[in-house]
Amino acid sequence: MFENIIIEPRRANTDGQGLTRAVLDPLADRGSTVVPIASKRQERPWQGSLSSVDDEPFPPDETCLLCPGGKRANGKTTPKFDVGLLFENDFPVLSPGTDLEVANFSSLPLIEPPHSISQLYDQENDPAAISLTGECWVGVYSPEHDRVMSKMNPDEIRKHAIEMYVTGYNMLGGLIRVGENKGKSVGNSLIHPHIQIYADHKILPLQHGLSLRAQKDWQSRDGKNMMLEITDFELKHRSKDIIYANKDWAFYIWPFGVYPFEAVITPRHHIANMSDLMDNEKKSLAEVMAIMTRTLAVAFARPNRGAEYMMMAFQEPKDDSKYPYQDLYFRVKTYLRQLDLTKYFAVMESMGQYQRDTTIQWWVKRIKKASEEVMKLGVDDEVDLTELSQRFNIASSIFNS
Ligand SMILES: [Zn+2]
């Protein structure tokens, strides 16, 4: 029956060693509740494409939409500004409804898949659609084209970036998603430092919905907040893996992530949303963000342009309810599994289950070393990371060990 197919002998695992292990994701990313860690896969031969390490200093760009004086798509001119500029996205994903009313997100169910043909198609036989109402804003947090966060000192980060997050939360309603895309591997179309703010009015985005539910369930068991308890556990029992912590925040590799690199900044005491940040908490957050962005810029050898990442703040929705189980925390992810190597989400990930090729220890070793070097330069000042990044020489040593 198998005469045309050569079958190699099956590999037997007689001693049970080298089993793939999977961790459980407490925030329940859909499709990744179980995260297999197949770290041996980092060693696999790779004949696919490499990304270039895109770190030439930013050239001045007269065509930049976001520089003061830049021409935007709708014919508007970006005004002169010193600190930050917030404007409605010219190409929004969410559109405002007839009013700015927001749902009560605490009682909103997760959207269920349709269960029948009549739910799936409408009367015109087109896919049945729901309205996604809300607002999309863009926050430009520096008038300078190349002023990435890793070049800012903590004071500047607080004044420009953190106050922008706070303003976005104060100004909008609903479920407020604050995110930043950075770099070529993320498909970032504009290099000028900016963030995206989405305010969902009526529908709970799946990931936020799942994480809200997970945190609520966690708190209902013993009254403790999930993210605070994890932070506390990390600081107490896994302190050697903590990259940096101050009195309000901790920055560490997220042990339950599925992307090749995932880190978090989590609070050490309950802070529900951006608006609740006290001045000293803004200051300490800015310090962590400075250390984090500088560390990643050095670790990923991008001292000029800064590391490529996606960063999102998760926080309490802004409606009539209170969410004592939700803490303000930040997730940071990259598609890069090495300096110049993108992890593709291919057939098994896109149609099966996410899998991670890197272990937390693999990252801790590299990121911690970079952060120690960064901190030697002093945190409060503006620093030039070029020389340090070269000295660190990631390409030949850090990623290949
Ligand atoms: Zn610009």
C-alpha cells in the first residue's frame, strides 16, 4: 500500500525528555489559551527572508503629514504645536453614531458567533453586519519628526506621551484603546512619533472583552486583582527575571505571551485608568517607559529609530460602571524573534494554535543585560544610545548564544 512513499522510522521518546511544554495565558488571548513553547525551533535552519535592521537616522521629510505644516489627506494642514496634537483619524475604523452614547461595558456580552444561516446572512443574502460605532483619534506626541520615545528623557515622556494618554481618556468615552505601532516589521506607515486612540462605544473588542472577563473572574474568587497579584508574585518569587521596577511599576517579560517577544509594564498597586494617575505615578511611569524603550532600542540594535514594537494600554472602560478588577497595564509585543528575523504567523498559528519559539529565560538574559547597560548611562538625562548599541553588538553575541 505504501510502496511509493518512503517512511523513515518513528522517533521514540523513551526517556520523556525534551517534551514541548505549554503555559496557560491568564488574559485568554483567543486561540492562545495554551501557549506551546517550542524553544528548539529557534535553532531551526532558516532559508527564508530576513528583515533589514532598519536604523538609519530619520531623514528630514518634507512630505510628512504629521510634522507641523504637513498636508494631511483631507486637505487639512497640521498646525504648529509644541507639545502634542490630537486629531480625528482621517481614515477611521470606527465611525461615530448619531450620538456619543456609550454602552455599559460591564454588562455587555462578548459577541457570539452566529448559530444559523438566518443569523449569518441578511435579507439581501449579504453577510449580516453590525454597526461598530466609536471614535478614532491620532495623537502626535512630538512636533519633532525623529523624536522617538527612546530619545526622550522621563520628563519629556511624561509631558508629551503620558499627558497625551491621559487627555485621550479624559476626552473620550467607552472602551478606550491606546496603542502605538512602531517600525517596519509592524507595518507602521508613518514614522513620526504618534499613537492611535480608539474609543469603542457599543461593542466590546474581543481581546479586551476576554481580558475583562478573566480579571473579573479572578477577583471574584479571592478578592485579589489578577495583574497586581501576578506583579507581586513576579517581584517576590521571580525577581531575577524582573527587568526593572520602581515603587509604582514593574517591567518584565510576559511569561504567558505568544508573540516572539512580549513584555508588560504592570502597576504595583491599583490604578484603574489614565485619569487616576497621580503626578508621582506619571513620573514613575515615565521613568519605566524611558528605561524600557532605551533597553529595547539597544537590545534590538536600533539606537536611532528605536525598537519596533506594538504597545497597548489596557484600562478601565469609561462608562457608568466601576471596574475594581481592572488595572492599568501596558503590553508590548514584537514580530521579531531575532534582530532581523520576523516570526510569521503561518498555517498552524493562523488556523490552529499560536506557538512561541522563545523561552522567557532566553529573553531575560538578553534584555536584562541591555537594561543594565542602559541604566549605567543614568536615566534622567537624554542619552545617545548609538555607541552603547554598537558596543553591545547584539547581532554577533546576544542573539546567537
Ligand atoms: Zn514628521
